[in-house]
Amino acid sequence: MSAIPVSAFLVLGTPALALALAFFLFHRRLARRTHWPILASCAVVTLAAADLALRAWRGEAWDQTLFTWIVGGPWSVEFGIRIDALCVSVLAMVAVVGTLIHVYAVGYMAHDPGFSRFFLYFHLFFFSMIGLLVSNNYLQLYLFWEGVGLASYLLIGFWYERASARAAALKAFLTNRIGDACFLAAVLLLLAQFGTVQFSELFERVASRPVSDPWLAWACGLLFLGAAAKSAQFPLHVWLPDAMEGPTPTSALMHAATMVTAGVFLMARSGPLLEKAPEVLGLIAWIGAGTALGSAIVAAMKKDLKRILAYSTVSHLGLMMMAIGVGHAFAAVAHLVMHGFFKALLFLCAGNVLHALGRSTATVDEVGGLARRMPLTAACFAVGALALAGIPPLSGFFSKDLVLEAVDGRGDRLLMGAALAVAVGSSLYIFRMFWLAFFGDRPRQGGPRAQLHENGAWMQIPVLLLALLSFGAGAAAWGVGLLPAELSGHTAGLGLSAAAAGLALSCLLFMAWPQWDWNWRERWPGLERWMDADFGWQTFAHRVVAAPAAAFARFVAWNWDRRVLDRFLESSAETCLGLSEGMSSLSRGMLNDYLWWMAAGAACLAGCVLWAF
Amino acid sequence: MGFLTLLWLIPALGALVAALAPSRNASRAWALLVSGAGLLYSAWLLLPYGRGAGALRLEEIGRGSWLGIRYRMGVDGLSLPLIWLSAFLIVVALLSSRRDFSKGYWASFLALEAGLFGVFSAQNLFYFYLFWEAALIPMFFIIGLWGSEGRVAAAFKFILYTFLGSLALLVGLIYLVVVHHGATGIWTWDIPELARSPIAGPASIWIFAAILIGFAVKIPVLPLHHWLPDAHTEAPAAGSILLAGAMLKMGVYGLLRVLIPVFPDLSAAALPWLGGLGAANVVYGALCAMAQKDLKRLVAYTSISHLGFCLVGLFSLTSEGIAGAALVMVNHGLSTGGLFLLVGMLYDRAHRRGVSDFGDLASGAPYFAFFFAFILLSSIGLPGLNGFVGEMMSLAGMARVHWPLAAAGLGGTVLAAAYALPAYHQVFWAPAGPGSVTAKVTDMEAGERALLWALSAVILFLGLYPRPLLELMRPAVTTLAGRL
Amino acid sequence: MVWAVSAALLILGLAALVLRRQLLAMVLGLELMINAANLNFVFYGSRRLDAAATAIVLLVIAVAAAEAVVGLSLILALRGKGSAAESSELLGLQG
């Protein structure tokens, strides 16, 4: 193992430095220029990540401890950097996509009074994600994991004067905190069982354990719950759709590069642990399948532009989890990277539309026929949609095919059926959105406004570059041999026909007979509400978890702690007072009474003495 | 005169001088001078430990003893951080106090400092108890004389609870010494001596329980915690800082220094119960904090929750758990002290403490918003800030011996977010409602900012590099854990 | 028989002390009780030829005289202030 390259320090150190500079210097004095140090840091990170990627491609890998963080009796936890193929493949995508979204945000947020604050949060998000990727142990990963959670919370609640933004931020943080507690529980368990959480040492020690070791199964299950919160898997996915309250670049970054990918990355990182827990793997596969299918269906009926994309992310993360669950972390990571490109592209296209409209959210009812006014955005969106649907030779095709192959290899027909259904669904909902938003000015839609126009270069160039990446990244990776050279004709055919079926269905339902999408909502409003709440799960989670917890806290704090327990203990003072008053009524000051008591006392004493002798 | 006598004697004499000073301003200046000297002195005491040396440093006066009572002071890696913390918080508290308090106020804080230093450096239980009681009295006056509306009731509640606890402690200590004399024929109040030959038999259970109750009231452990919300709420901000930051630690320190070394077997036997009590503290305090409408009460209940982590770590009886508990003490002192400081600053400006009395402070007072968020995040255990390390180590210790209790403690970390963030949202983010006092809150002045930058720097440093502190504690923790 | 007489005297004195509210009557009760004791001392002292008992009797008479002086002068002082000198008026000693 050669000496760790300077790039590894750059990817971690530059954003930290830029953040400090921006916070202490620019934020106070040059608020409109906060993006300078931050964009510079993005550039450095991208170059350094590219350097690391090239080195890793040549087969180099590093794992180095920098300093000891926590020492506790039998174990110690270090700060370290681990650069390997897994880290670098995600890191390169995060760096590139993150940088492009940073550039986009300069244009998008230009007129927002919180411009400077936004960039601080945004870069903190980026920095935490990079730190998460290069960590060499679980606890350090947890540190950055929470950093990612914090930054996402701040960004979701960025427009904090809105009640909905505050509620969404709180929901995101609390849901993630539940996952984080599970993650930390897993870390503590590993620490207690193996005495280390450093990946290399831990994986060595785990290798000697038998398969289905109960402690490992628990640790893996808890790790998955942590990942489920971050990567928005059932039952902890509830926060992600609401996270749309943040500015659109946040959504793009969160869905493509920095937040939701962390869970999949964690699962991929924990491969050696998961191998020893086949039960948990099966569970992951099925939860992934359920989440993917359910959210694909929900995405196909949502109206809000960003929410459609949000559910699409949940669905694709479900696909990645399926790949993890069948033991093909490589497929999951490949799809993660490709998904990062096209999902960022789709979000930025939606951002273009919203920015042109001058609002933070819009439903498909409020747009329509946008292709005429914003042709470039429409074209880029089409590229993203095709990539997402998995049409060759766009990037999504290659990675989705890998996932399908992985699932197919398991030989479970039901699971494969679910994966194919998700493929049909993806294609259906993304083209539905495409048709509804960019074509056909339907009677029930607002239609394109005259003042709509494409946005400036800050926003266009990143979109174009992402479109290029979404178009060619898969083919390029395949071409240079990063992805397996052989494509299975069987799954490719299945995947392609699923995508085509979805496309055809969407043409039929939303181009030929578009009234359908409005009619069923009017006929079955209850069904729409039910689907809108993720098949009732959101309502359930609120009624069964959140509301009772708050009510219970109120009960404990007021009815029990204050009214019962404190009253009871304070009443001891009143009891003392009452006793003392009772006693003092015996001595009203009458001499005769005192003498009587004295005589009685003397008699008692005399009695005692007589009895004793 | 020895270096440890000087430690408590300087503030004690300083208090006397402050009380007799010619004017309020002179008294204040003198108090700041003495507390600053105390901070420097305590920092100087820390120095040799940075180089990895470090067991007990002792100081004794006189060879003989009467019934085992002799003056014997000593500091080690467990007491020095707390001494430093007390000195630091006294300086912060005095600097943040309004200038127009009377001479008694400044003198009380110095007297409190003397008591705290004495408790944290006594090696003889008689003097330990003496300082323990001596620290209560100035706090009684601080709450009762300079507090807010309900101060008198709160002060009496405080003194009643703690005096009853102290009584149990005193009875326990005397009984302990007597029983120890009966068993070994030696009269001694020295903690190491008592620890060397632990007593056994049915009497030891009663003694254990009495001493435990004495310390538990101070921590406070459920269900003896009711003095704390009232005392914290009614005390002046500086009083709350010290009450939460330093005085609660006396209880945990007592467990660490007296109860566990003297009763190792009983502590081990009581592990699931006391650890469970700690976990209950964590969850219960957090649940109560969730429903509070008064900022100071909220922070007070978070203290109950955090001190639960101390119990969880301590009664795991593992070296990482004990070190974690010791670290939680320091970290909680910094972050909760910081929160009380901030709430006090808000109260000084607006004379309100209710969560819903404020709104949208982030727009008009960005420094408040930043520091409040920063310290709140440290308090709810965000990794990278100081609160996390201690909690994590405590839970890791418990996870090794009693897994479900660690899981319950982890539940508390989720609830921590649930009590901290909604309050923050209301005060800093939500639009100001009718009747809110937001307009009265001006942003921090340069001096206040400097204070908080210093605090934040310590918080960040201990979060990312707690090692110096852990190394400092290690010899003492290893000795303690090795005897268990 | 003598012990019975002295016991009766003691009880009568006690009854006067506890039941009567007039201070003068209470002082008289006290005197009765003291003399009940004296009676015992005198009788049993002469039976056993014990000089110490006689000495005690003399001492007790002195104490009783002093007590009568203090008690009566207190009562006189109270009467001088226009008080009825009854114990129900003197409630200053209450808890």
C-alpha cells in the first residue's frame, strides 16, 4: 500500500477550509460573494476526485489512520481515510454532480436574500457526504452521516418562515434520527462484540464468524434501518417527499448525490457483514422491492413536479436495495452513480421550470405545454426521462440492466416480477410527467405563460453537462470496462420491453386519453387521498407514532410529573404542617394542661420503673 | 500551605473580601479577578497531565487524626476536569451577570466556587461532606435572593430536597465509618482507606442505600428530581449555569469517587437497577422536556436526561463507560451551561422565558440563532460536537454488559431531537405571534459574542479531539475499573 | 395506713392542680402534694430512725416556703394588674 496521495486530503480538507473561509469572512462582509470560495473548493474537489478515480482505476487503494478520536478502555476509534474502488466510484459522481449543482444554485438562488446562508448549508452538505465516503470506520462515517442529516435539515427548513418548511425539516430530522439511533446501536453492538469498528480490522474479524451469527444479524438489521432512514426505504421513507420544501438545488443534491445515496453506500460498505447475515439480506431485498413498487405507483399519480421525482428516487433506491439484498452491491453502486446523473438532471430541469415560474413548487395542473417555451429544458428532461426509463444506450439502461441481472440471478420469480414491474412503472411515471408538463396544453391545465423563458447560463450549462453525462456515462463506463462487458440478452430484453411497455402505456394514458388522469381523482377522492398518503402509511405513522408520542410526552410532563408526582411530594410539606398544627393544639398555653401532661408523663415513667424492677 | 488548600482558600477568602468591598463595582471587579485567578490556577493544575503522567496528587496537613478525621486533599484525572469546569463556568457566569447586583451576589459565587473546589478535591469524607454542605448555602442565597418571581419557594424546595439528601448522606457516612471501625479496628474517613477494605454484611446495604440517596438527590435521579426544574427556572441565569453545569456534577462525582470504590460488590450487584434508573432518567427527562413551554424548564429537564447518561455509563462499571460518564459531566456542564447562558441573555432583554413568547429571532438576531443552534446541537449529541463522545462512550460501556439499557438510552437521543428542535423552531424560525417580545431582543454585543465564541471553540475541540481529556482521566478510570 | 393517707393527699393535690383554674387553688394543690411527700418522709424516717429523712423534710419545707413566696407574690402582682389570676387567662406559653 503506497503512501496516501495528497488528493485524498484535498477532497476532505478543501471543503472544510472553504466553509471556514466562507463562514468567517464572506458571510459577514461579502454575503453576495460567498459562492467564490465554495465554487473554488468544488473545483478542487472535482479535480482531486478525478485524480483519485484514475489512481483507483489503476488498482491503488489506501486506508490510513490520521489520529485517534476516542479511546475507551478496550477499544479506540480513529479518524482515517479509506480510498478504495467503492468509495471512489461514488465520490467521483458526488464531486461532479455536486459541483454542477453548486454552479446551478448560483443562478437559482441569485435573488434570494439568504444566498450566503444557502451556500454555507449547501457546502456543508457536500462536505459531509465526502467525509462519509472516505471514512475508514463506522463511527467516523456516523459523524458525517449526522452531518449530512443536519445539513439536509437546515436546507429543507431553509425558507423557515413557512410552516410547511419547518414541519418538513423537523420530520426529516426526526425520522433520520430514528435511523441514526439504529445505526449507532449497530456501531455499539459491533464495538461490544468485535472491539473495533474500523472497516479493515472489523471485516477481518467478522470473516471468522459463522454465517447467521445472531449478533451479526442484529447489527446488519440495525444498520439497514439506519440506511432505510437515509435512503428513504419503507417504513422510514416518510420524510423524503416532504423534503421538497427546500430550494430545488437542495432536492437535486439530496436525491442525486449527497443524502439518499448514503444509505446505499453504507449497505455496500457493509458487504462483508451482510454476507454473514443471509436472513437480513432477504429482508432487505423484499423491503427494497416493496418500496420500489409502491413508490413507483405513488409517483404515477402524484401531481407535484418535485414530488413525482421524489417518489421516483424512492423507487430507484428500492431497486438498489434489491440489488444489495440479492448480494450484488456492485450493481447497486453502479445504479447509484448513473441514477445520480439523471436524477440530478431531472431535478434541475424541474428547477428550471419552477425558477421560470418564480415559485418553489408547482403541480402538473399549473404547467403544460412547456416544450414550446422552454425547448432546451424539455430536451434535457427527455434525456433524463429516457435514461431513467432505461432506454439504451443511455446511462440508466446499463445500470438498470445490472440490477435486473442481479435479481434474475437469484432465481426468485416473484422478486424478478417486482423488479420488472418497477421498470414498467418508472417508465410510465416519468413519461407521464413529461407528457403532462411539457406537452399538450389541456383544458384543465394552466398552459405555458407568455413570460416563461429559459434561464441564464449559470443554470443552463450544468443542465447541459448533466444531460451529456446522463446520455453517455453508462456507455462510456461500459466502453472503458468499468461495467461488465457482457450484457445478458435475456434481462436486457426483459428490461427493454418493460421500459417500452411503460412508455407505450404512458402515451396511451396521457397523450391519447389524458382526461383519465383527472377523472379518476374526481370519481374516487378517497382513493386519491389514500394513495397520496403512501397507501395510508403517512397517516398511520402520524397517528400511531408521532401524535401518540407527543401526547405521551405531554401526559408524562404535566399529568404525571407535575400534577401527580410533584404534587404528592410537595404535599409532604403540607402533611408536616398539618401534623405540627395538630401537635400544637395540644399546647394551647393552659397551665393545667401542661401539668396534666407532666403528671401523666411522670406516671408513665413511674410505671416503667416499677415494671422494670 | 499546600497547593490544594490554596485552591479553595483563595475563593473563600475572596468571598469574604467581596462581601466587605466598598462598592458593588469594586466587589464585582474583585470577584472577576479572583475567579479569573481560579481559572488560571485550575488550568495550571491540568498542565502536567497533558504529558500522560497522572495518578493522584495528594496533600495532607498533620499526621494524626481524631476519629479518623484529618485534612487530606487530592486531585487526579477525574477531579481536575471538574475543577477546571467549575472555574470556567464561574467566570462565564460572572461575566454574563448584570453589573448592578449587590455585593452579596458576587461574594456568593466565590463562596460557591470554594465549596465546589473543596468537594472535587477532598480525599477525606469528613471534609468532603463539609464542602458539600458549604456549597449548598451560597446557592440557596443565589436562588432565594436574586432569582425571579417564584424564587423563595424554589429556594426552599431546593434546600429541603438537598438537605434531606445530605442528611441521608451524613448518616450513611457516619455509619460507614463506624462499621468500618468495627470490622477493621481503624478509625478512618479517608476514601482510599475505606475502599481498601470494603465492608460487608447487611449493614452495608443500608449504608449503600443512604449514600446513594444522598448523591441521587443531587444528580438528580428519578423520582427525586423535582427541586431541579423549579430551582433552575427561578434562579438567576448565572445561578442556573452553575447549578446545572457544576453542582449536579457533585452527585455524580460522589458516586464515582465514594460509592463505587467503597462498595464495588454492591455496585456490581445493583448494576441493572441503577443502570436502568439511568436509562429511565434519560427517557423520562427527555419526555418531560418535550412538553415544556418555558425555555428554562425545558433546559432543566434536558439536564435530567443528560445526567441519566452519566448513570448509564457509570453503572456499566466498564472503563469506557466510566470515562464516558466523566466526559458527559464536563460536556453537559459546557453545553447546558451555554444554553442557560443564552436563555438568560434572552431573559435579560425581554423578561420572558416562554417558548411562544418569541418568534422569528433568526432574522433580527442571527448571532443568537447561530449560537443557540450550535449549543443545542451539542446538547442533543450531534457527533463532532462535545456532547456526542461522552454519551457514545457511556452507551458503549452499557452495551457491553446490558444491551437493552443501552438501547433505551439510544431512544433518549431520538427524543432529544424531538424536544430541542420544535422549541428552536418556535423561538427562532416561526413568525412572531401576537404579544411576542421579539422586538425587544437585540442581537448580542461584542463581549457576549466573545464569551460564546470561547465556549463554542471548547465545544468543537472536545467533540473532535477529546483525547487530551480522555488521557487525563485514563489512570484514574483504569484504577477504578480495575478494582471492579 | 400512712401511705394511703399521703397517696390520697397527693392525688387531691394533683386534682386541685390540674382541675382548678384559680392560681391560688393550684398553689394550694402544690402545697398539698409537697406535704404528702413530707408525710411519708416523716413517718418512714421515724420508723427507720433515719436522720437523713428528717433533714430532707426540713429542706422540702424550706423549698415549699420559697415556692409559696414566689407563687403568692406572682399572684399578688397579677391581682394588682386587675387580673383574675386564673390559668385560662395566662396563655402566653403556647406552641
